Amino acid sequence: MEKFGYRFSFGPWNIHEGADPFGPTVRPAIPFTEKLKYYKQLGFDAVQFHDDDAVPDLNNQSPSQIRHTAQELRKALEGEGLVAEFVAPRLWEDPLTIDGAFTANDPKARQYAFDRARKAVDIANELGIHFMVLWLAREGTYLRESKSSTRSTLLLLEAINALLDYDRELRIAIEPKPNEPMDLAYIPTIGHALALGSQSIDPLRVGCLVESAHAILAGLDPSDEMGFALAFGKLWSVHLNDQNGLKFDQDRSFASVDLRRAFNQVRILDENHFFQKGMVGLDVKAIRTQPKELATRHLRNSLDIFLKLVELYRSLDQAAVSKLIAAQDYEALDWLILSHLMGASG
């Protein structure tokens, strides 16, 4: 299938063991080296990394060990015809960061978060990229009175500035989410992310990543979040998936819940030539019922439906759309879109 100039990525966590918040693993683990073999087979071009996906046991590695492991990883990627898309510091799993990372009340936790994030920058540099994604997972509260939102926002800004200063080539994409694992997060939407970046020491190097499910969990339409960022040239990556209701972050296959919502994400990306701006990242997980041998189908399905929706968008009768918009005949426009998505006419 033609890729229309798009490049695609996913993270090794998207081939996973099937655990969810209410149940244990249901599939055997697959070694990372084996997962790498799937990328090109499935039509993907790049790998998303958490820092410890790239360098396991990161907290116990010396700077020279980190550099060596990352250099070896880069060789392994090149051997598979792949590149890294970004490196994201995993700041939410250490016992020190149960109350937050950059916004923790404990100064030792804040220092740990910054030290860990600098290691992620070092790994990214060794992989030949200067691109970090910041998912600020525990930057929020379980109890509102436990922190000051004003102080916490300034602490986040301080951390971003320190990272920008640490590597003068680094670009940071902030990935917002309204909740989970914290009850309420300080950077819940793209507007919050862009406002934070605009106050940094180098706003040109701070953008954002939109994840479909995160926008849905905030009660927003993902395509609008993408369009808002695109208007300012700040959409640097996406995590496409789907979400069935306001429950835990499901990472369902792209378009598996709401085809029209998916179509509008593709529409806004394609009309703004996102294929020239960044990669289409998927953050999707196989449902728990899938056996190991079928637990990559969700990735190929998501990629294929994206490309099919690109075809549908580009084959849409734009003259007819423009005519109906000019006439404000939105019922007819609604029928036109639905008919087109169903492969019908008239």
C-alpha cells in the first residue's frame, strides 16, 4: 500500500504482554531484539523510545556505559533499516516520584527527575537525534491542597529551561494528558503545553505531541487539538489510537472505536501536509484476548486504516464540499461524508 510520503513509528511497549489496570499479563514477553524484526515487516520506519527501553537498568549505568549501550542500539537500528524518532524520560515509575517528578514536593525527587531527563538527552544524542517527548505523567495531584498549581507550573518551566540549556540543539515535544496516573494533571491539553513552551528560554525548541486517547479523555476532539498545534507550527509528533469512553487509557487500535473521528484526524494532518513535518506515531496495544502470534495485528491494522483514510480524504469531492459549506447545507455535507466513508454514493 502506498504510504503517501508518511513515515510511521511505534514503541516497543506496543508489542506487550496484555496486562491492564485490572489484570496481569496474558502473553509471554518478547525480547526487544525480536521486536525490532517486526518493524519493517509491518511497514514501520522508526522506533519510539523511553530512556530505559534504549538503555535498560538506566539508573545503575555509568555515563560511559549509557553511551556505549546507546551506540550499540544505534547500530542495531541501522542494521534493521530503522531510526529512532524520540527518547522520553520515564519519570513516573520510580518510588521517588510517587508524588510527582519535576513538581514533587520532595527536592530529592525533583533532582532525580532532572538527572534522569539529562540521561535521556544523552541517549537521544547517541542515537543521532535531539528530540525528547515529555509525558508529564505524575505532574499533578491526588489532593489539590497538597501542591500549588502556580508553583508547580513554574517548576515545570524551570525543568524545561534546564533541559534546553543542557543541550542547545534539543527539541522538546510536550505530550499532555488530563489525568491518570494522577487524578488531575497540570498540563491537560495542547493549549497548556503550548503556553508553557511559549514562556521557555527558547520557545522555538518547544512543541507538542497529541495523543488521540488523551484528547478524548479531556473531553476534546483529537483533530481539534492537532489543528490548534498545527496553526502555530507546533505539532511535532502524534500518537494515534482510539478510546472507548472515559475510562482508563485504552490505546485501542486507530479508528477501531470511531471511524469518523479517525477520519478527521487524518483530514487535518493531510491537509496540513504533516508528512513533511513529522512522523505518524502509533501508541496502540493489542487487546488481551490476542494470542502472542497475533499480537502485532493491531499495529498493521492501524497503519493500514490511516493510509486508507488518506485515500478517502484525497478522493473526497472537494468542490462539492466547498459548495455545501458555502450554502451552509451541513446536513447534505454530513451525508456526503458518511456516504464517502461507507463507500456509497448519491
